[in-house]
Amino acid sequence: MNRINLGTIKIKSLVSETAKISDKVIALKYVIIKPVGFPIKINSENFKVTIEDPTLFNVYAREQWEGETVKEGDYLFDNTIIPDYAFKVVSTYPADGGIITRDTLFKIITDREMGSRSFKKARFKDIIGQEHAKKKCRIIIKYLKQPELFGEWAPKNILFYGPPGTGKTLMARALATETDVPLYLIKATELIGEHVGDGAKQIEQLYSRALENKPCIVFIDELDAIALSRQYQSLRGDVSEVVNALLTELDGIHDNDGVVTIGATNNPEMLDSAIRSRFEEEIKFELPGDEERLKIMELYRKKMPLEIRADLRKYVEKTKGMSGRDIKEKFLKPALHRAILEDKKYIDEKDLDAVLAELNKFRRETPLHLYR
């Protein structure tokens, strides 16, 4: 299909007119933009915008957008390399917006970068149990707050391991919140590109962004998805390159001072030995005990839209072996849905017992250890 020209915006250079700008118009110092795509989808092309050279991009951006007045939420359209492709203004400085000048600095960010900055906040007090893990993690807090105390002895690569749903990601969020540093949350599978070379490049870009915003935390979840021991898989070329690129970063061949890498896995014994050996500290996360499961149920009870009219102490033993996520997603949530479907104003023991009966039936029929 021939591409439809939507009317390229022609922005003439206003360099000579800059001096004539009214004093009432504020000159922008910084503009942060995000690639969003074409106004109309007219073919199956899928553009992925990345910046190799930020300095060069700034020259390019000012050349075509100088003289434009923008504020947060406005759109700027490319008129040269990708005509009609839109960039959304995420933020500006000054915050009220202003005019783009020859001195305005641009930064382009991706959805992933946006997500890394806007993670859901958490505190250590939000984590029920895991006292051993909390104690171990305090050294990370100390380092991120006072890196000068550590020098070459800094905690750089930490491995979180334990059953699913035990709070590994929550702990990473709490660490970032407590230290007020950026958190780059990513699943290992997202690092595998479509083509050979993409994965290694994504690792490089991930750590480049981290270094730009250090001190910070890079949290790689489901590490075993790419770093599984070779006795359990036939390693693909694209996965192998990701592992090698990650090893380079973990080895500290590049100067990653101020960046703490946390890997998370449910199965540490299945990790490739080369990867596992790079983590100087391994922190175990355990399933909650009786008292902790009761606290977890009480915590979610306060957050639920319907009242729970039941003595939750009766369900402490019945939920043995469940993680915090299991209690929320597999026990309390289905009970809530059951009550809502029956147009009830509260959740009672009948709802809770019915959910447990279904869970127990599933457990009898399915070897759950295969999914751990």
C-alpha cells in the first residue's frame, strides 16, 4: 500500500527571529518527549525509535522544532526522517511550557524508561515477614545512600531466590523507595530481541540508562528464563548473546559504580553456573509462616471492597503452603468474585470455603511441584 502523506508540518527556521521573541514567552531549557507513533495507522509498519547519539538528536530536534511553543501533553511531529511520526511532550522545564530555542535540550524516553521511573512505591513495613531478607538488604540501602563508605567493596550483584509470590519484586520496589533511587524493572524474557544482536544491544542500553541515572537499581526478574543451565536446555544463539552481554555488565568490565543489579529466580539451582557465580550475595525468600499468613489476610481484608464476615484465624492452617500472592490471587480474590456474582454485600465463610475446596481439588489432581 502506498503511504499516505498526512501533510508534513513545515517548520521554518526561526534562528534569525529568536531575538524578536517577546519577553513574555518563556524559553524552554528542557523538553522530554516520548515516541507515540502515527496519527493514523495506514500500514503494518512497526517503528521502534531509539537514539544512538543524544547530542546528534538534540541538533536534529532543534533544527526542526525551534520556535515551536509547547507544554506538557502537546505533540511534535517529525518532518524529515519519519514524516508525520508523533512525539508526545512528557514534561518541560519550566513546567508551564514555553518556546523551543537553539539552547533547548531534548531527551527522548521509551515506555520502558517511563515505567522504570513510575514503579509502584513500597516500604519495608509493607513486607510481611522475610526478616532475614530485610536484614540482608539493609546493606544495599546503606550503599545507595553512602557509596563513599564502600569503594571497591560495594554490593553490586545480588540474587533474590525463593518460591513465586514471596515478595522478591516487592522488596526491590521497597529498596528503591527507601533510598529514593530509580528502579529499572525488567523481565529477562524482554531482553531477547527479534534478531541476533538485539538482545546484547538492549542489555547495553539498559545499563547505559542506569549509569545516566545512578545511583539506581536494575532488577531482572525471571532470570532463569535466559540463564538456565545448559544441562536443561539447548542454548539458542540469541539467548547466548544476552547471557554474554549480561556477564560483561556483572563482571564490572564497564564502570557500573552506583548501579546495583538484583536478579530474581524461583530456581537458583537451575541457573547457569557462570551467571550464578557473578552474584556475590544470595538472599532467600521463604513462604510465610502461620502468623505471617494471618497478617497477610488481615492486610488484604482492609483493602477489599466488600467486608469479610469470617474469622480468618480459621484459615491459617488451611492456607499453609501458600505465598502472599497465592493468598491474594487464588484465595481472597475468587471469594470476592463469588460474592459479587451472587450480589452479596459481604464475603462469608461459605465463599472462602468454596474457594478452598476448588483449590484442594486442583492440588489433588495436579503435581504443583512441576510449576514451582
